[in-house]
Amino acid sequence: MRVSKRTSGAVALGAAVALIASGCSGSDDGGDAGNTADGAIVIDGTQPEVPLVPANTTETGGGAIIDYLWTGLVEYPNNGGAPQNAVAESIETTDSKVYTIKIKKGLKFHDGSEVKAANFTKAWNWAAYSPNGAQNSSFFADIQGFADVQSEDPDADGPQKAPPPKAKELTGLKVVDDYTFEVTLAAPTAVFPTKLGYSAFVPLPDVFFTQTPEEFGKKPVGNGPVKFVSWEDDVSIKLTRFDDYTLRDKMKIKDVDVKLYQEDTAAYNDLLAGNLDFQQQVPVSALAGDKWKNDLGERAIQSTTPSTGIIAFPMYDAKFKDPKLRKAISLAVNRQEITDKIFFGNRTPADSWANPLTPGAVAGNCTACQFNADEAKRLFAESSGYQGEMVFYYNADASHKDWMEAVAQSVKNVLGINARAEGIPTFAVFRQQINAHKMTGPYRAGWQQDYPDVENWVNPLYVKGGSSNDGLYSNPQVDTLAKEASGAANLDEAHAKFAEAVKIIDADVPSIPVYFQGQQSGHSDKIKKVELTNVGEIDITSVEL
């Protein structure tokens, strides 16, 4: 899962929902190859939080670059269809517990080495081994032996260190031959093949294991349709076509310059001036009166994405321990007013914990999402209360100021708390404070779906040790139900268990779902055709000039 830094809060697409994009859908032959020689585009991006190591990247700035540089076992089609094999030749199982994965022969990394089965198993073992500190480590919890490669710090941020894990490798991974490996899960897990398109599961070249992760991540070597050229912090990341790429989604142009913006209005001005070829989310200020549509005309792209704008609580702060207080704050937020007045109807008030477009999600299951001033006041009176100023934090390099201020004002008006919103200059600094568990008030935490299943809206966010459980929420009942759900042999059983877990989450209110996402993108006159990926990013392999 990736926490989003984008203007919208998050952008994603479930398996059953198609994004609206200009141009036609992609073809297996890669389209017209006549314009591939020298074409180049400039697209918007933001400074990655950490060096570009797939299993250690949990936010969209770095995640988008990783999606361009790597290709996984499966891919999620732009049209919202079911996952399709990419690097995988086949993924087979008879019991949803033991999976035999064969990969295609002759595929190469950008350094010319061949992609083999061991490049997957070594990458997964590295990510799962807790001393390596990979933020996406929890995604490998399904695999047999995960508990033995993990160890817990006995005093969190205290002086004691975590003991070495019992094992260094997952017992559930076995290389059969150069192009085949076997994955044994701790329990039957029907959703496992669907997850394999997420970037945590991509292969790593042998060179990764000869360097530090930081060294590799500043000059990454992937296996995708473009390869890394250079990275100047806060300025740009340059990519170029990988001519030895042989899978379906070959590049039709040569170069991609990802310009790293500190402010989304600057990116929009560049788009209008012809200095930027694609912006994923136009500023909120451009939504008023459909200004963005008038500015861009046929170059405007309206899309619907199952993703959610969220505010999270720092559960490690004693001020927010009381669930009655947290629910009172959530009930005091007038979501309809925010989506109407701040987003001009381009967002929808959130009323469920997982976006309702996600397979397995239950619509309307967030009782804490209802605006109810009287109930909010009653719960606040029964709660531990709140002393002093309540600051709602957000990253100031995108259009979050107005809606976060509206949330704070709504809480202030209903509960009488001295609440205000405060911006942290950049997303990178914002995320550093979140990861260090130094937040002293509720903070923006948009959500981008990694794969189309409700599991992705529970396990990473609300299970203890989840990759994006940044507020350190913990409830043993949720952990138990989520484990039972993840180990269900069929999706119906899994989704029913996740629904039980969500009822407990709803009572605890560890975060505040605020709005469901709609995305407004734009491209330059230079682009003749472009599609959006399943997560709302530009599909750079679809671009024709």
C-alpha cells in the first residue's frame, strides 16, 4: 500500500472499474512503432521519501517511479480487468496454499543480467527479514516461516535492540529451477495471486545484494520498460526506454523526465504553458467553475478511482487514546459541506472504511463517518476530553490546505476544541515525521490501493505491524479476524471475516475517512494518446506523440 502525497489524497482503481482516459485502449502489439525513435515527455512527480528500493517504498512519489522501472509477475490492466500474467508464464495451485510460479525465459534487468526465479526469492527473503527494515515487510506475512524471520524491539524507541530473528530466510520459498519457484503459504490464501502485481513482489538483480540498499536506491536497476538515467533531488528523475524489454507494454517514446514539484499550482502553470506534458491531479483551485476543463479542453481527463482521503490519529499519543474522543471528532466533520464547497462536487463524502468500488468492500459501514453534531457533543462529554490546541497536519506542497482547514473548523464549531490546520512544507519531511512517530495531532493520510481486494484496506492499515499502520493502532480482535480472513481458502469467506474486523475498526475509529476520490488530470497538445494505469498514474508505455 502506498500513502499518497498527491493533491487528491489518493488515486487508485479496483478490478471492476475503468478509468476514463483520452485515446483508445492499448493493444498487444504495442501500437505504432513509427514514433519511438526520439520522442520525449515531461511529467509531474514529487521527491521520493527514500531511495528507490521497491520493498521499502510505501508512498506514491517513489512508488510511481518504481512502477515505471519494474515489471512484476502480474499486471493490473488499465481497463480495470482481472490481473494478467506479466513476468509470470504461469501461476498454479491446487489448494490455494502451495503455488508453483514459472517465469518467462530471456527477460532482462537493465544491467543486462537475466531475470531468474532466484531474483524473486532473494528479493522476498530480503524484504521479509526484519533487520533489513523494509517498510513493506508485512506483505510477506502470508508465506510460511514469516514469524521466524521477524523479531520485535522490546522497548520500541528505547535503548534495547531487537534480538536476531530465528531464521534469515522464509521456509515457504523454494527455487525449483532457473525459471520456476514454489511458494508455500502458512494457510490457504485465495487472494495471494492478485497481490503479486504490487511492487513489493518485484525481482531484484544480483547487483542489489552487493550494495547497500541506499546505494542501489539512488541508482536503481529494474526490469521494466524504462531504465534509470539520473536523479537530482527536488528537481527531476530522468528515465529512458529499455530497448531489450520484450513484454507486451513496450515504450512508444524514448525519454521520460519526471519533474519533481514542490507545489501543484506551479505544475499546473507549466502544463498550461506547454512546459509539462502530463499532470496527474490538477490543483483544487482549478476545479472551481470547471476552470480546468475550460483551460484544457479535450486535454482534460476526468476519472473515477476507488481511493479515499483520510485523516489518521497518532494512537501512540496519550491525548488520542480514548475511542469516544476519536469518534466524536469524526462525527463532527461535515463531509458533505467539504466535498461541495472545497472540492466543488468532485469528491464524494466517505461512508465506508474501504472504498465501495473495491471487491469485498461493504458500502456504508462507517458509522463514524456520519455528520452528527449532537452525537459528537454527547460522546465528547463522555470522553476523556481534550486540553489545549488540536493541530491537524498536512503536507503543504499540494492542495490540502483548504479541506484540512475546513475539517479543523468543523471540529472547532461542533466540539468547541481550539482546532486549526498546519502545513508541513514538503511531503518528504511530512512522511519522515510520520514514520518517526512524532506527530502530535491528527494528520492527512490518503490511501492508494495496491491491489483490488478489501484485504488491502485492512491488513496494511489496521493490523499490528502493517506496512502503513503509521499511527500504531492495535486491537488483538482485529488482528485475529484479519489473520483468519487472510487464511481463508475462498474470497467469500475472506471478505466475510474482513467485514467482522471492520466492525471493530469502526468502533475504535483509528482514522477518519473523509472523501472518496475523483481524479482530474491533464496533458499537453504534444500528446496524441495517453491512458491512465489502474492506480491513476500515466501509463508511459501508452503515450503517443
